[in-house]
Amino acid sequence: MHRLKLIVERHQDGYLAYPLGIEGIVVGQGDSYEEAVADLRSAIAFHVETFGAGVLEQADPVQEVFVAEAVVPA
């Protein structure tokens, strides 16, 4: 078992989810938070089946995740 940190974003048209610290690009989406996470879990499983368990190996695993906001000139 590998424990991954996931980011879930809520957008006007649904949810987008992606893992941190995984080799390659893997995303999930859905109409709800739960659907996006379930879709992401399925996408991660497919990614591992396709490229091998090595894609989950992290030389420097993510310890914590922070979300910040900044105001920048447009």
C-alpha cells in the first residue's frame, strides 16, 4: 500500500483531482468530490498496471500540502 496526497479542485463544471509526488500525469474528474476521487483511484490503478509500481516510488515524498492565495497584478 502506498499513501498519496491528493489535490481536489472544485470548478464551475465539476471536480478535478490529481496526486502529488507520482511519476507521470494522472487525473480524475467527476460531478462530485467523491466521483473525482474514485475516478482518480481508478486512473492511478491503471497507471500502475501500465507502467509498473515504480511510478509510486518517491525519492522525496510529500510530507505536507499547503494551499495559499496571492493577489497579483493582471
